[in-house]
Amino acid sequence: YPSITLDVGGIQGQIIKVRLNEPGSLSLAEVKVFEQIQIISYNQKFIVRDSENQPLSNANVGLNSNYQTTNNLGEATFSIPKEIYDLSVSKSGYFVASQSYNCYSDSVIYIQLQKSLGNVEFRITDGENMIRYATINLNGVVKQASSLGIATFYGQTVNKEYTYTIEKEGYISVASAFTLVNDTTIHIQLNTITGITEVDANLMRIYPNPAKNLLTIFSGDLSSGSYELFNIAGELVLMGPIARGENAIEVGGLLPGIYVVKILTKEKAITTFIIKK
């Protein structure tokens, strides 16, 4: 069938009549003029930052199947129509952020990504100077500190508990634990093994070492006295009397680490250390 196009601007939604004149015939048709649909797009600027509010470049921002990569300012801009979108933001080494997003006007949207991997740096000193070449064991991974007293474990999983021990000949070892949340620097001060008394087995025995739940102080030829237990920070954590023979001490509630034991009797003062597992 033949068709015609008419310019009828300004009368949208109205009914008009069109008469067609052809040789030998006359016809009349009613035509409804529909309003033209105009698609409006809105600018959506996404700004991606880390937990320290620093911009993240090369992050992938996706709206449904449309993806862009953030620039050096952490920005990606879309021009999209009004709609509800599936938004996802991802970057290597970070947890994915995803949600439904409703676009209805020009907007600036801030997205914060949390790290999925973090670095753990140990800095080891004697209180004044860096200690070189100490051995660090982090969850079974062993490294040696540099000549600057620094050791870094890269790409460790966050929201996970870690235990570590630090050893250096001539120093009291240190052991502790922490939960990694972000890049972390741990400052460790090692104390030299001075003031530690060689214990005569006939006078005093302390076992087992390392200890987990029970620590036994055996006082042989010495009279009764007292003991004190200090953590590596010098804080008194346990104290009590001891008698001749075996003295069982409950240490199960203490954190893993190195503890200094001081024993005082009428005959002798003894200082040594134990490791709590």
C-alpha cells in the first residue's frame, strides 16, 4: 500500500483526517499523531578510592555489560539512560564491590574498595639501632631481615590471623600474633640475653620449655620463695609463692610469646626465660 509522511508538529495526540484524491476514487482515513519518544542520557561519574581515600586507577567499573577503566584520578564516566543497573567495581588485590544502582539524574558516585591482600613489614631494633639479619617466621614462611633490619612479606591475605616469631643469636626471641586488616608495619625491639642466670639443675628446674598449659618450677636444694612472670614488655603477668619440690603454674591463659621468670629464695635470685606456645 502507498504511504505518505506529513509534518504535523504541535498537534501530538490529536486525530486528523487525511483525504486522498486518486483518479476514479476518493478515500478518507483517520490518523492519530503520536508523540516522538526522546531518550535522555545522564552523566554518571564513578570515583573509585581505597580505604585511605587514595584514587585507584585501572579499576574496572561495570554497568550491566558496559565496562570502563578508571583513569589516574580513579574516575570513570558513563552517559546512560534512566534505569536500574547492576554495578560492579573490581581491581586486582581488592575485594569486588557490587550492588544495584538506580540512574535518574546526573550524579557523582564514590566507591571504596577494600584490599584483599596486604603487606606485612617488620622493623627490628634493639631500642636504638636496627638489628641486622634476624630471622622472622610468619605463619611458616621464613625470611631474614636485611642489613637495615627490615623484612617484608608481600601479598598476605587480609582478615586472617597470623603468628610470628623473631630470633637472633644473643637476643631473647619474640613471638606474638595479629590479624591483618591492611598494609601493616610491626616494630619489634629485641632485648639482649643479659641478666639471664644459668640454672643449676640441683637447685632449680623449670619445665617444659616451651610450655603450653602448665609450667613446673622444681625447687631442689633451695628453700621456699616466690616467682614472678613478666611478658616481653616488662609487665608482670603472674606471681606467687613456691615451695621445695614441684610447683605447678597454670599458664594456659597467657598469650604465646617469650616470658621472663624471676625466682627469689633466701639462698639465690634466679632469672631465666620460657617460651609460651
